[in-house]
Amino acid sequence: MSRLKRKIEAKSACLGVIGLGYVGLPLAVEFARAGFRVIGFDVAADKVAALARGKSYIGDVPDRELKAVRDRLQATTDFALLSEVDSVNICVPTPLRKTRDPDVSYIVAAVEEIRKRLHKDELVILESTTYPGTTDELILPMLASTGLQVGKDFFLAFSPERVDPGNNRFQTRNIPKVVGGVTPKCTELAQALYRQTLETVIPVSSTRVAEMVKLLENTFRSVNIGLVNELALMCDKMNIDVWEVIDAASTKPFGFMPFYPGPGLGGHCIPIDPFYLSWKAKQDGFEARFIELAGQVNSAMPHYVVTKAMEALNERRKSLKGSRVLLLGVTYKADIDDTRESPAIDIYKLLRARGAEVTFHDPFVKELQLGHGGEETVTGTRLTQALLRAADCTIIVTAHRSLNYRNVVKNSPLILDTRNALKGFRGEHIVRL
């Protein structure tokens, strides 16, 4: 048994986590809960300061969980402390550039900090979602430039994050963990680390397989959501209730899995990950047509929502220009505070560009950034009967369970429901996607 494996199994290893966001912070807490000493690294001083006070900024990590591990979890902006860790997980963002090619600059920056302090018997695991080949083609050469040999002196693996914010049933500890190492020894050590903390660890033959697993999972969702979104557009033309169709189809006990239409895709994964795969396929001379087509359908949904609202207003002898439009819910999914890539942002901007007076209410969000750089921020409004009555059109973009939909139906002159939140409600003033 290697020295590093003995330290991991004895829980005497010091573990590092780079990136203390939706992926990194829950992972760091689980490591600390298992008894490890953990150092969390982030470039955001405000996050580090909050954690030092025992305050969480991640909904899936309550303050009480932070306080329970405060003696074992240290947060810092000082990357010099990487010299103390035996293992480090990279959990940094991997956005797309405007040209829809991968931006791996955050990964490169993290690996460069590790490279400066890489030592023998150290395990490095990438968890950030990326294209197949990133671990072998990008990270390995950077670390090997130190003169240390992978599989002998240091160990490198990829393990895709599978975080689902707001999911009370499946969280970091009980979501099966896929692991693929550069060498069999790398896989063995990564397995050993995760098995100290997580319920199920699934080894695969290589980092490329592990990288592809994550992209398949989210591409599967993107393509099927694209299919059902196109079906919704089709049913609208045929005057068929797509929600009733899906409910009836869901009664089939085999061969069918329900997906639901909506105003567009959101979150860090589903709108982005398939394009990582599509981009990589193009590098190898393959055109991923399903992926590209699903992306086109899904990205067009905010435009369709705005058109649907405009048509509904026209039927009531009102123009979209000058109308007061209220957006209910601006997060990318229900019952969380995450607005990353939310379709509400595009809907807000499209409505405003057509001359509408737009406001929003979201019980989880006080301010909405309309641009990635935070160049413009709009403030939400308290939901009142007067606000609902004053709106010419209310659009349900996110179906938060805490919203009083009976009150919305009673007081809104016109409602466009993009999530079937008003299932069971009837009225000529209700328009469904």
C-alpha cells in the first residue's frame, strides 16, 4: 500500500479544494465531515470571509453544517498553502466564450498554482466539466513539466461533478461518483479518497471516459428538452395541450421518460456542456447535428415566450410596447436562488427591447444581473395584489412552490404560464406555453 493511500485511509491526509462554489464547497464540507483536514481555496475574498464567519452562501450547505466542521475546514485566498495538501480537487467554472468554444482559463490558472507547489505523493483531481481530453492534453503536460512522473510521483484523475442545486434527495454524499485516472494507480487513489466520504464510487477506464460521462448526461437532457420544446411549438400550431399529451404519455410504464417544455434552458451545465462536446467533435472532424439542433431550439424559446406574450396582448387590443409586464421567478429552476444562464434574463431584455415596462418578483432573488459582467442590475419588486392588477401581462418563468398561484390567478388580467404552474386552474386570461 502506498504512503498516500495509507494517509487517505487513515484520514491523516490534508485535502485541498480549489473553487468554493456550488460544487467545491459541498465537497469540502463532506471531506471535513469525514474527518479530514481541508483547505478550501478561492479568489473571492468575500466568500472566504463569509466562511470564516460560519456563513454559507450556498443553499445546499446550511450554516449549521459549516459550524460543525469549522475546526477542520479552512478557507483562504492564499494559494501558497497548496504546498501543505496531499490531494487537491479542482472545482472551478468552465464557461463558454461568445464563440461557443470552451474557456478553460480558470482550469489553467488553478493548475498553474498547483504546478508551482506540486510534490511527490500528491493526488490532483479535476471535477470541472470540460471536453474529453482536457485532463490528458492540458493538465498532464503542465504538471509533468515539473519533472515528476504521473502514476509514480504524482497522481491525476478526472471525476465529473453531478451537483443538482436544491435537490433534497440527492446531494454530494449519495450521488454516485464516477472516477477515471490517467493510470490505474491514479484511479485507485482517487477511488480511495472518495470512498472515505461518498456512498458509491464508480471507476472507469480513463479520464476521457469520465469526461464524456458528464457530457452525455447533460446532452441527453438538452436534446430531450429540445425535442419536447419543439413538440410544444408544434402542439401550439395544432391547438393541442402539450401538457396533457405529456401527462398521458407518462402513463406508459416502459419506453418513455417525461421531459417538459419551458421558456429556455438555464444553469451552468445543460445550456453549456453539450457545446463542449460539439466543439470537441468538430476538432475531430465530426458534426454533432442533434446537439446543435437541440441548442438552436432551446435558445429560441425566450423569443417564443415574448412572441406568445405579444400575441396574447394583441388579442386584448394592447401593444407590447408600453405594456407593463411582470416576470414571476427569474432563477433557472424552481426553489433555488441561482440565476446562471436563466432564460428570464433573455426574456427580460427582449421584452424591454420591444418597449415593454418590465419588472420581476422572485422570493429567492433581490437583484438580477442582466449581463455576465454585472454591467446592469435590476431590482425585484414585492409581490402584491396591486402589482398583479397593474401588470398588463404576468409571465410565470420559474414555478417556485412558495408563490401563491391562487392569488396570481385571481388578480392578474393576463397570465402566460411557461411552466404549467397553473395546472388545474381555468380562465380565459390564462395562456399556456
